[in-house]
Amino acid sequence: VDISDPTNLTVVSTYEGGGVTAVAVSAVQVTGTTVYILGCSDFVLSVFDVSDPKKVQLIGTYPYSSKKVCPSSMKVVGTVAYVASYVDGLLMFDVTLPSHITPLGNYAIDTAHDVFVSGSTAHVTDA
């Protein structure tokens, strides 16, 4: 959405290229020309290239949870996506190559609600 004129918002582009089945989204993070989206209905981390906003391209996906509960937040710092999930705790993914997202690790925290990253520390709040 073009927000340059708040009184006249207009859609720049939508993605309809396939490969994404989410009908609900629980978190979005934008880093430069890359958009990371956590699908809440398909439980997939999807990565998009928006360098040309009129031609959004899906560049990677990864199924982040098998427990079928929506995560609550995500922060991408450098090449790592940190996901706070109510049932999975803190999940970490290497997103260096969005076409080959790989899990880095996880830490079990009941009801993880939000995550903030500062240096080498992830601060996780619970619900």
C-alpha cells in the first residue's frame, strides 16, 4: 500500500503467484527489500523479495511448526529469524538463503508471546 498520501491510500501490488496457502498472518517483518511472513493457517514462514513492489516474488518457505498453533511474533536480525510461539517457545531459523531456510535451534518456553533481540541475547516475554 502506498502511504505517501495518508488521505489517498492505494494498493501497489498483491502476491498471487502460488506457493503460499496462508489465509491468516500472525507476524510480518520487513528488512530492506525482503518481507518475512508467518502464516497462521498454513504454519509456514514465507519470504518475499519486494525490490520491485509491482512484482513481488516468493523466494522461500519453511514449515515452522507441526503443533498447529499460531506464533505470536517474529524478529529478523541479520540472517536469523526469531519466532516466539505459544507452544513451541523460541524458534530460530537461518534465513541467509531464503530458498533454503534452516532451523538453528529452539528453547522451550511455555506461552512465549514476544521476542526482542539485543546483541547475543533474545528477550522473550510470556503471555
